[in-house]
Amino acid sequence: MPLISESVHRLLTFSVFPSSFVFGAMVLGWFIDPTRHFWSCALNVPRMYLLRGMYATVQSIQS
């Protein structure tokens, strides 16, 4: 009886581990991708304002 439960347990861990690993990688990728998207957006906004401010400064100097 212990042998059967051990083999079932081993079979379950072998079948569960890859799927949980794939699921974890999917969740991790889903978590990393939006944060990377967020950081690119968060870095683009100040750059846009900085360029706009520089452009306004140049315009005010020229006039």
C-alpha cells in the first residue's frame, strides 16, 4: 500500500510540477511585462515635458 501511494505521489508531482512551472513563468512574464510597459510610459512622460520645456525656453530666448 505505501508503494502505491508513493508512486501516485511521484506521478502527481511529475505531472503537476511542469504545469505549475509553466503557469508560474506565465504569471511572472505577465507581471514583468506590464511593469516594463509602465516604466517606459513613466519615463516617456517626463522626457516629453522636458523636451517641451526646452522648446519653450528656446522659443522665449529667440523672441
